[in-house]
Amino acid sequence: PETYITYYPLTFRPNSSSLHWSVNNANETNSTSSDAYVISLLLSCIYTILLFPLGLMGNILILLVNFDPWQRMSTLDLYFTNLALADLVLVLDSLIEVFNLSTHYYDDAVLCSCMAIFLQINMYSSVFSLTWMSLDRCLALTGLRTRALPENASISHRSCVARRACATIWAAATLCTLIPFATAHVHHGWGRGFCFAGVAEVQWLEVTLGFALPFCVMGVCYTLIARLLLRSERPQRTKALHMIIAAVSVFFVCWLPENIFISVHLLNGDTDASRRRGNHTLWQRYPLTGHVVTLAACANSCLNPLVYSLLGNTFRRKLQVFVANDAENSALHHRNKLHFNIYSNRNQLF
């Protein structure tokens, strides 16, 4: 009774004030959520208008030019094609991600897992392609590739090596996705609302293998390339250095925000939230920040064609040949159609 009399006023007063406080807090939360939703929607529209067409048309153009039957596809063109294919899939899928403002599909285990598998395979293939292209370019300029693959090797042999490298990239991307997927479900089961992409170990793998390690490899490769070009007296070294700086900068700027966002979440040690991408995840607790880092990551696939191909002299020359051949074929088709119509009209007269 003494305890009851002593604490009753204290419990009654906070209850009344707490009720009033919770109503204000709910109103503030709803207002903040509404503002975040509007800003996220505006950013999604800007991405769709500006970056999405650039990524869509740029990657399609790379595929069309490199698959032109009138031009030979070099090993570097094959790597560009492989990269453009992965980026094109990511660009098309980005419309689902950038307009998934309510993040409802994270609560569906099957849909979330399918989306995560699809995204991670193409994400890893895109990052691995960028890394391999940087490594291949570095080996070619430093002369290390000549020791493993002599200069007198046939073009078919070089193409075979490039195709094997592309196949290895896709195989590695698939394994880096499916093995964590199977492991996560073995340990955590197949419960309702569980999505393997939210497991802490899977996210650590994305940060290290999908960003940190590739960026270190690209940084070392482009540092060696820059040193070689600075020693060279070729007049085009400035343009090459600009493309190298742009390539590393775009990859770093686009992927760094999302990896910092995930790393902060992982370093906090929130294991319950890391098990699933549901109502307690980082993306739903910080929806606006999560949406911004997602848009930044999607922008990398849109900017890759501009950096790696449209800024290169080789691609511009191939594009000019492609446009000239297309114009010539169109003129030839129009001329044949005109001759056919004249011939048909003569037959009708007689």
C-alpha cells in the first residue's frame, strides 16, 4: 500500500502527459514521413527523366554497335558488351527500385528473395566486369599480359580467352549470390517475411566483395596506368587520364553512399534488424536516406556507357561506321523499294 500511494501520482501524471506527447510525436512522424515520401518521389522522377534514358539508350547503343556484323569485335569490345548487358538489366530493374517508395515488397519473402537474387547477380557481374577490364588494361600496358599471352597469338585465341573471362565473371557473380542465399536459408529457415538480402553476413559480403575489394584493385590498376601514361610522350595521354579519373570517380561516388549506409548499420550490431528487410530495417527507419543511396547506386549503370565508351575514341569511330552503314543500308532499301514500285506499275499498265 505504501508503494502504491507513493508511486500512484507519479504514474498517473506521466500517463496523461505521455498521451499528449505521443499524439504530437505521431503527428510529427506522419508529417516527416509525408515530406520524405514527396522528396523521394521527386528524386525518382528526376532520375527517370535524366539518368534512365541515358543508361537505357547508352547501353543499347553499345550492344548494337558491338554486334554490328560489318565490324570486328575486339576483346575490349567484348568486355564492353558484357558490361553493357549487365548494366542494361540493372537500368531496366532500377525503375522498380526507385519507385518502391513504400518498400512493401521487402515484407514478402518470395518476392524479396527473387528481387535480391536478380539484382545481386547483375550487380556483381557489373562490378566484376569493371574490375576485370581495369586489370586487363593494366596488364596490357605493363606488358605482363604479353608474357602469359604472346603477341603472335591468333585473334580467335584471344577472343576465346575473352569469352572465357566473361563466362567466369557471370559464374562468379552467380555463385556469390546463390551460395549466401542457400546458406542464409539453411541457418534462418524459410520463415514468413525473411529475406536473405537482409542478413548481416550477406551485407558484409556485398560491402567487401562488391565494393571495397574491386575498388582497391581498380585503384591500383589505374595508378599504374597513370604512371605509365605520364611517362609516355603520346599526345592522347591527357584524354586517357581524364577517362581513367572519370571511371574511378563515378564508381566510387555512386557506390560509396550505399556501402557507408550498410556499413554503419552493420557496425551498430543490430542483428535483429539485419535478419530481414521488413519494418525494422535501415531502409524503412531512414527511408529518404535509403532512397538516395539506392538512386546513387543505380546511377552507376547509367553513367558507365558515357565514361567507358562514349568518351573513348575507338567507340566513336565504330559508332560513325555503324551510323554510315545504317544510312547506306536505308538508302539502298529505299532505292530497291522505289525500283520495285516502278516495276509493279509497269506490269499493271501492260
